[in-house]
Amino acid sequence: MDITMRLAQQPEADELLGRSPLAALVGMLLDQQVPMEWAFSGPWTIAQRMDSDDLDAHVIAASDPEEFAALLSRKPAVHRYPGSMAKRIQQLCAYLVEHYGGDAAAIWSDAKTGDELLGRLKDLPGFGEQKARIFLALLGKQLGVRPKGWREAAGGYGQAGVYRSAADITGPESLAKVRAYKQEAKAAAKAAKTGKG
């Protein structure tokens, strides 16, 4: 894996996302309740604070939970909720160590179908249906991981030519389009809830 990504909108952080499957997975995990760029620059910040140029699932899983939470909490914090996200990252890494020998890419390297890969992603701690589908779309659209039926398994996020999620961000312009889409979707959901739609 050595792809140019633009999710963090920060060269060093994007470079790590493009070469490290675990960094991409952790960035996706962090992508909730904070701006996307903040979430996807998190893996690089964590690596820097661990005096490394990459993330290691074995090292993170074995880290003292309080020390790891403190590492994420240090200013500027890696996430709005650094303590709970530290716990989730450690759970994710422990799962990867137990089921994939610590190799994040093993989740998708031998998946035969999009549905199989979606199932594996949904099994990951912290990955619900939507996050799994978005990451599956990201794998297909940006990382060239395209098992049979991957677009269908990713649902609306897998469609070509849309700007719905992290999977569609390749620079500032597409980031702006994804933001606009999310704001429209939020407004539509709110209108439907209040009966004004």
C-alpha cells in the first residue's frame, strides 16, 4: 500500500494513511463527532507521540490504557473524546492482533467478495454498518481493493461520481462537496423529523 491520500489535508498525515493500512483504519475509527481532517490526521499524531513513523497494532494493544489515553489527550487532543477513543483504538488493535496477527491489510487482502469484506469490517470493534460501508468504499475507490461486488456491498457510498463520504475525498474541492452533501442530508433529516419536509 503506497497511495497518495488527501483525507487529512496535511502532507505527513496523508502520507502515513497512504502507506499504512492500520493508520487508515484508525483514521476511519476516529471519524465521528470531529471534522474529517482532524480524525484522519489522528494516526500521524499518535505515531509521532509514540516516537514512531507508523502505527503497530501489537504495541498499541499492549500499551498501558491510562498512558495511551494520556497520549491522545495531550494538547492538541487527537479527538474531542480522547479517553473513549483511546479505549476504542486499543480494542481495535487487540482484535487485529487476535484475529489477523496484527496485520490490518489481512482484513481485505484475501476477501473474495464485497459482502465477505463488509462482514469482516462490521466485526471490527467500533465499526458499525455505516462506517464499515464507508471504509469498504474507501478501499475500493482509493486503495484499489475491489473484490467482486464491492460497490454493491458499500451501498450508496460505493457509487461512482458521488461525494458522500471520506471515500470520495481526493483534495480540498471534493472535501467541500462532501461537506455540502452532509449538510444537505442533515437538513433533510431534520426537516423530516419536524414534519416540514
